[in-house]
Amino acid sequence: MDEDYDELVSYLTPREETESMKRYQNTTSIPCPVCDEPFADLVIVTGQSTSLELSEPLDICVSRTSEQKPMLFTHQ
């Protein structure tokens, strides 16, 4: 993964990891690299596919790592 990704994840709190995804919580109000607003969680899809169960409607920004893995930034 690239340096920007490593630096971003180093500021986040790990919450969940499965074979197909990793989820981190933004406990320090870091701005989203897509829209510059603070985001709630970062979900990185590490497997071929995965599904997300959302308990509430969320705004989502999408980006990719240098390895082309989708990164979903959730906003509440």
C-alpha cells in the first residue's frame, strides 16, 4: 500500500477485520481525502467482494488505494 494510505490508517482506530474487508473508525475528525469533511469510518475492501449492512442511511465517498482496493469513507 502507498505511504498516504499507511499514514491515514495510522491515525484511525481499527474496529473490524474479516477476510474481505477492514474497518477503521475516525476518532480524531480527520478530513476525508475526497470531500475534506470529517468522516466516521473507513472501510477497505480487501477481498474480491463483500457486502455492507448499513444500520442507517450514510453519505459515502469512494477512493482507491495504490493497489486499486476500494476505500469507502462513511459520513453520518
